Amino acid sequence: MKKKACVSLDMTMTGHVLNLMIKKRGYTVSEIQKELGLSCPQPIYRWINGQTLPSIDNLYKLSTLLEVHMEDLILPRQDEVWVVYRRQNPNRIRRLETYRRRYFGKGGDRTRRGGHYDR
């Protein structure tokens, strides 16, 4: 029987997805802060910047607030999809575009203008 490999989460890509979903639903960081009952916005900025991940409780609240499954907010590290090292790939958006192309098709679910996705 083949053993399954241990999967780790990609904090940078998860932060990008959180940021996109928050903006897509029309929330601001301060509104998310109030909805989650946080005393300051710094944890949200840390999630968005890929420095930390939300706790399970906050992830559940976010998924309910953003009307998506918890699994849609977190991404596993998949080195075959994107380059993780910043030195080789200083443009973080390129990794996100690669993810979108792979999982949502050529155009993704967003329109492109001038080579960049609308934000």
C-alpha cells in the first residue's frame, strides 16, 4: 500500500485567495475585523500577506461570511504549479495567475486587461 505524502499549506497563496475573496464580496479589513470580533486588524493583514494563517475558528467564520467552503480559502503547497522561491519568482502575482489558469481554465473566472487580472 502506498503512503500519502504530507501536505503543507501555502501561506502566501492562501493570503492572496483571502484578499481576493474579501474584495470580491465587497468587505473592508475593518469590517472583517468587526465581524470576527478581533480587537485590531493586524491579524487580517498577516493572513493576507502570507505571514500566518487564520485559526480554525476564524477560518470557519470567514467561510460563512464570504459564503465559500473553508477548503476554498486555503491552498496546499504545490511546487509543480508555482515556484515558491522569491529569488526565482519575485512577481507573486505570476504564481496566482498560474494557479488560476490551472484550476479555472485559460481565462479564469475574471477578465484580463493588459496582462493582469482586474483586482
